[in-house]
Amino acid sequence: MKTDANNINHFYDKAYDWIIDKGPSVILGVVILFLGLWLIKLLGKWVQGGMHRKDVNPSLRPFLTSLMLITLRILLVLTVMQIIGIQLTFLTVLIGGIGVAAGLALSGTLQNFASGVLILLLKPFVVGDNIIAQGQEGTVTSIQIFYTIVKTFDNRTVVIPNSKLSNEVIINISREGIRRLDIEIKFSYGIDYEKVVSIFNKTVDEFSPCLKTPERRIGVSALEDSGYRANINVWVNAHGFTDTKLSFLEVLMKNLKLGGIKLPGMPE
């Protein structure tokens, strides 16, 4: 019985010493933990409101907010553990090793992810834009975190990794809203240039998709042994550019034929 009483007293002494030695650190750690969680929650709401005001892409907001909150909570827990006195040397080495291994294994995926975040933030193109990238021309139908989907004008779906889009040249052919339509036609020297210009102007005036501003430009682009090349530049809406070009060429060809102008290769 005396031995048991001595063991109990020894236990109480150890517990008392631990409380005196570690108690303040534990209490401070718990207080910092709850205070930190509360501050992180407030920060999350503030960040969400800021991204909404800055018009950050809606598909990116939840991800960025969650990533920030999780990172801050992990740092908070590690800080509290350090304050309490828990040794983190082994844990730090373990986390570092896992991080390096995961980084090497997912390097391509992480690059696509980082590129996707940059595309959504910097907006070199948005959904609905017509772009030329990786030898493909089409309309952007979706921008995901890891890849972008482009639907070509011949109805093919092209999935492009975001790392390719962030590291190489992208031609956004619809961002400005309008595009210049360039037409060049070769005529023999026997065809009166003034008559050609008159037909060109008549076609532009009658073709409604042609914009009044910027102004059209008509001129001779080249002089050759067998004839001259006349060039016409008109501005049209960027969306539907190919359809507009096809229709304009059809109307121009009819007007030239009605004006009695023979094009190269046209039968007498």
C-alpha cells in the first residue's frame, strides 16, 4: 500500500511539474489556435469579396480561396505545435520528402495547373473568343484549370494543355471586335483600273456587313508582266469572319461579271 501511495504521489508530482512547465505553452497554443482559425475565416470572407469586386473568374474563386485557407490552417497548426513544444524535425523532413516526390511525379500536371490559373487571372482570351493556337483555329468553349477546349470551325473539339497556351504564341482574332478583310485580284492591263475601283466601291457600299469605319482602302498592290494586282481592304465584324469573306467574294465576283470585267481563267 505504501508503494502504491508513493507511485501516486510520484505521478502527481510529475503531472504538477508538467503543468507548471508546459501548461502556459499549451494554454497559449490553444488560444492562438482558436484566434487564428477565427482570423482565417474572416480573411477568407474578405478575399472572396475582393475577388468578386475584381471580377476574378467565377470558376477560379472557390479554388483559390480553399487553397489559401488550407495553407494558412496548416501553417497555424504547425505554429501551435511548435509553441506547445512538439518537435517537428522528423515531420518536416517527411513532408519535404513527400513534397519533392509529388512535385517530380506531377511536374507536367502542376505546370498545366499554374498555367490555367494564370490564364484565368490574366485573361489573354476568354470563352467565346476565336483564337489560333497550336496550329488550331477555333472558338474557345471552355477554360479549365488543366486544359482549354477549342471548337474548330469544322466542328472538331481540340483539348489543349494550358502549359502550351501560356508558353507559346496565341493569336486572339476576335478580341478587338473587328477584322480587316483583304482581297487581292489580278487584272490584265487592258482592264480599266478606274472601272475596277468603281465596282469595288459599289460592292462595299451594297454589302451590309462591311463597316463604315475604319475606312476602306483600295489600291494597286503589284505590277507584273501580265497585269496588275488590285487590292481592297475593308473592315468587318470578327465573329463570322469566314462566312463574311465567302459572301463578299461571291457578290464581288457577280458585280465584276456584270460590269463586263473578265477575271483570269474566266471563259469568254
